[in-house]
Amino acid sequence: MACFFRRRIAAQLGRTMRLCEDAFIPALSAVPVFKKQQTADLRLSINMLRDNGVLPSIGDIRAQTEHLARQLKQDSVVEEITAESAVIYFRFNRKLLAQKILEPLRMGGNSKFGLNSELLKSLKRGLTLVEYSSPNIAKKFHAGHLRSTIIGNFIANLKQSLGNKVIRMNYLGDWGLQFGLLGVGFRQFGSQEQLKQNPLQHLFEVYVKVNQEAEHNEDTRLAARDFFRQLEHHESGAVSLWQQFRDITVSEYRHVYKRLGLDFDVYSGESFHQERVQEVVQQLQDGGLLKTTEKGAGVVDLSAAQDMSTVSTVLRSDGTSLYITRDIAAAIDRKEQYHFDEMIYVTDKSQTNHFQQLFQILQAMGHSWADRCHHVTFGLVQGMKTRGGEVVFLEDVLDEARARMLHNMKQSKTTKEMDDAEDTAQKVGISALIVQDFKGPLQSGYKFDWDTMLQAQGDTGVFLQYTHARVCSLIQRNDNIDAATFDPSLLTEPSSIAILQHLLRYDEALYQSAQDLQPKHLLNFLLKLCHLIASAHRELPVKGSPQEVAQARLRLFSGSGSVLADGMRILGITPVDKM
Ligand code: ARG
């Protein structure tokens, strides 16, 4: 696999240059595959070696490249070494390429392919707390929450496969003035009956109604403030109603997340850090960080000149806490409870300021670990609608994705007979949502479009799933062929080589995604893999080929299928075997 070849070249470079071979690893990368074009396998960037101080940055870089290339020797592994401007290219023995890549790969088995690469070894490991999804009780689950959910899940999966311990946390919006309103609203418009039958829907309706009421009714607003004050003072009547809303919401969400194929280790929430809030305010006070405004609110001055030109309000004049106060307390609590090495928050970019202020306040309080807290942001999604109209609940999107996919599957002539078509439609529909979302940089927004995302051709989640299912069916149809042993010298056609060369890049794609936490690197790798598998499928028949050729080809397909499945799982997609 990739690490064997990279090591091999790095070792030779190390010997030749009398330097530690590890210094060359970051400058070696797989050559991207272009259709029908025979290329070298790995390349060495002389620019990178210069930048990293491995080679002196003086003199003509071309001459330096050629000089180095001339010193390197071809052998039974590296069959060709060529220099071109500031890059040295290496081409490996074809049989070895197939053997080293495919040997550790078996379809279905969790291969850990690519994960032991030295490129990935250089990444820091530890305990990562990822906080994502974090919807608000009784409010709409909007497109931003959906994005946070799938992006956070991807980050958690990625970190985990790279060898980190991961805590997946959902931080519910379960506190604040809106619970005053909800409490008052429920007493006025609520029904226990409906709450049991359709909890999310009912809470949402009550919340909408009471908000309308509060707009023109001063008494409602006062009652809401009073209810929230009761909550903050742990008065039992208010608390037990609130607790019921929370419990019911969590159990509903668990259920829906399961459909999405994900789960959380902790359902925390803004309410969890009540005790800590007072303490935090006290600490801010003791540290001289808390200022009081004329109106009596407690603020932290964040301006460089300390002239109150930028402040963050942490305490209302009536003594109740705010979103940021709870976040400060939550961060400190989590650090103490979990001893994370890094913490990642995933929300849309409208909260950029909030998190900057949060990290700044934590620093000012002397929590140096605040620089290991990161905010991963993403842009806005427009037009997430279902046939029924606006999306209010996560379930609406999932239902729509499943229904549309099921419809498409029924229309398509290639759809297979299957036991649970609904379940397959669900999984494929979700892949479509995820792929649409992960294709570009997360910071940019996009227009939500059911038709485009559900297309079977083109770079969609349906195409990923279709390719995976096709490989599975190929293996199944040829289950009389045992590909446990195979002759790697039989995989020399351009379309075999292209797949093998592309597989050399898998760890690089993971590495890039680990660096900037953007799923697009991994996703684009997988989409390209699917295109290469499709060409190979056309050009390299298994049925009807001589036994040994069939064996080797089957091994190529099952190997690439298993990398595809691994990668899909990291993205948060459950591969289907049939569709
Ligand atoms: N519930 C919030 C919202 O819907 C997101 C929470 C983000 N996390 C945090 N620690 N503030 O906007």
C-alpha cells in the first residue's frame, strides 16, 4: 500500500542525502490519475523539500531536481525515475503495485486500509469532544441544524478512524427565556394527550401560539419572565414541566437520529450548567473582568483598548444568565469532566462572533486550553422544502428523502428485488443529502435541490451507493470464484492501474480532511474512485475470463469496493449492498 512505496523511496532518499528518511515523507504524494493517461505513481516535490528546510533553497531548482534524480537508483521496486521542472516522478513495478495494495484489502472486512500510513502518523491524537446538531426544544429543526448534524458526525467519524477517542455531544437548547414562554404557553394551550402522541409537533405549536400571544399581551411576557425565573430558582412545578418537555424531546430525537444512522454519547444542554453559571460570574468578578453597565447588566469588556467598545453581556439586569454565560460554564465543566485534548463546535457561521467571544473570555479567565477549542462553521442552505412545504422537523426531511428515492427506485428498470426497499431508499436518500452538502467547501452555502441530489448519474450520493451495490452484486454473482489468492501480475490494463494508483491517494485524502476538517477531500476521492470502478467494470469482465484473470479482477473490484465502503462510513453514509 501507499506506505510501503513512500517508505521505500524515503529510505533511498535518506541514504542518498544522508538525512533522516522521515523528512521526505511529507514531500511525497501520489500522482493524481487522469483518464487513459499512463502516469508515474508517486512524486516528490522539491519545492516542498526547500520549504521544509530539507534541501537548501539556493540555486536553480531545475538543476537541483535533476541532480537529485540522477543520484537515485532504479531497482526491482522503483522501475522508472524521471525529473520534470521541480518534481521527481517514480513509477513502480506493476505487479508489486497490485500486490501491495490489494493484499491487505478484503471486501466487507474492516481493513484499516490507509490508516496506518506514516502521513497520518504525524497527526496528533488524543480525546476529541465534538459538539454538533444541538437543536432547540420546541423550535424548528432548520437546515443549519441538519448541516451541523452531518458535518459533526463526519468529523467525529474521521477523528475516530484516525485513532482518537471521541465524545459525541449534543448540546440542546433547553434553557433560556423561551422556556418561560413555553411553560406559560403549555398551561394555556397545551394538552398532555397531544404531548404524548406527537411531542415535537405539539411543543412547536404551543410555542408558536404563545409567541403570537406575547406579542400583544404584556401579561404573557411578564408571566414568561416569571416562569423562567422559577426555573432558574429550581421551583419544582416549573422544573417538572420543563423536565417532561426535555425528556420527551430527547427520546424523540434519539429515534430520528437513528434513522440518520448516527448517535450521541451525551445529550447535554444549556440547562446542565446552572450551578456553574453563578460560579463563573463570581470568577469573572474576582478576576476584575466583570463590569456593570448603567442599566445593571453584567458585561465583559473585550475591546483591546478596554474602553467598552466591544462587550459581551453575561448577566441580565434581573440576574438571569445568557447563551454565552451558559457556554462559558459548559466549556469549563466539560474540560473538568472529560479532560479533552481538543473541543470542536459545529454551527453555521452566524455564530462566529459568539464563539470568538467565548474563546476570548475563557482565555482571559486563564484557561489556556481555550486555544484547543475550535469552531467549525458552514454557510447557509437555501430552499430546504418538502412537498408539504417548509421543513420544521428533521423527520420531514428524512421522510421526503425516503419517499422520493423510493419513487425513483420504482421507476428505474435496474432496481433489484429486495426485502426492505424502504430501508434502502432511506439509506440512499440520506447519502444524497450528505453528498450534496459535502461537495463544496463548508463555508459556502448552496441551494437545496431534491432533483439534482437524487440523480443516479453524476457526482451524487446515489451514484456512490449504486457503485457500491454494483461491486457487491458482482462479487455475489461470482461467488464460485475464490479470490483469496490471486496473481497480481494479471492486473496491468490501464483501467486496473488507474484504480491502484488512485488507491495510493486514500491516506492523502484522509490527511487533507483531517487538516482542515472539510469532507470534500475524502468525498471527491470516493467519487473519482467510483468513476474509475465504472470504467473498469466496462473494460474488465469477470464472467467468461480465464479463471486466474477472473480471480485477479474480482480481487481488484472487491478491494476498491471495500475502500469505498470505508470512506462512505467515515462520511456518515451506510453503504447498501443492493439497490
Ligand atoms: N442550540 C444552538 C442553536 O440552535 C446551537 C448550539 C451551539 N453550541 C453551543 N455550544 N453554543 O443555534
